Amino acid sequence: MTAPSLHPRLRDPAALVALAAEYRAAGGSVRVSDVLAPGLADALPGLLLSLPFSAHHVQDAHVRCFFWRCVIVPPPEGPGALPPPLDLLGRFVLEDLPALASAITGRPVRGPVEACLPVCLYRKGSYLDAHEDHGLDRAVAFVLGLTRASWPAEAGGHLEFLADDREAVLERRPPGFDTLDLYDVRPVVRWHRVPLLVEHVERLTVSGWLPSSPEAAC
């Protein structure tokens, strides 16, 4: 029998209805706690941090950022080809997450734009300047938080949603552990950023975008 990747409580229809209501009330955004199957979140940080990361530095008209990135591409052999925790993470991101996001957002979505696991690591000096995520086929953005440490917002590294002036902070979410942030990419313009991290701490996430499923266009 295949081990589950999703926390059992998120298979409860009543829990999904409550999260969907919270998502709508917030205008298309929610943070979900206790997302992964028990024990999975505990197993992932050490394993992920042992993988080779490379600097991700972008300076263009759309976004300015600097952080560390590791992209895990699941082998074509399918489930079971990766070490068990990574195999379950892949199943979560590529299979369970789209179904969960569809139930919460009310928008039919499929697996990530890129069929991979993009792992992002913010250390001192990392940042993601104000931007919006509009892009081909992007419907819902996701951030799976795997950060145990906590620190004040003044140290940077928090996810901030901004007003249209791209300066005033409407909402600030600290790094989380076993958390899932979901927010609409379209049709809203949702400016957000991760301010410069100025302390010797680490923010570890798996993040990306879910496109609309083909059925959504029918």
C-alpha cells in the first residue's frame, strides 16, 4: 500500500469546506497548517539541505531576486524512484497538492507549471523584490514552508503582500513549518515580496505555480 503524503485531516470534507470559506473571505489567499502526512515534514529539511543548491540571481524588468535554489526532477520511473521522503514530497506536489488546491480555491488546477520540485533557500543576503506572478498558465501560487526557526519581521525573510503602491504591507506571513500558502495569481494583481534577510537564519520552501486544468477552459 502506498504511503500517504497528505495529512489525514485534509481528507475530511468539512475541513476543506472551512478552508475554502477562509480562502474566499481573504480575497483568494490562505495559509494552511499541518499539511503533510505525520512525520514527513520532520524528515525533509535535513535531506533537502544535503542536496546541491546553486545561486538564483535575477535582475530584469519583471523581478529582482537572490536566493539559493535546487530543482529536483522526479525520474521517469515514477513513484519509488526517489528516497522515500522525497518520493512522498514529489507525490504531494505533483498529485495531492493540485487536488487540495482545487478543493480550497474552487479553481480546477493541475500539477505545477514545471513537473519538478523547486526548493528555495534564503540565507543572509537573500531577497525577492516586489513583483506579481502573472505568467502563462499560472492560476494559483503555492509555498510549502519547511522552516523551523522563527525571527522578527525586521530581520527580513517574511512573505509580505503589498498594496498597489508596492510599499504598504497589507499582510505579513512569517516563515512556517509544515505550512502551505495558497494565493490566486489571476485575475487579481497580488504584489508581494520577501525582504532582504539580514540575520544568519535559513528560510526553506518548496514553491511554484499551479496552472488551470484543461477542464477549466471548457
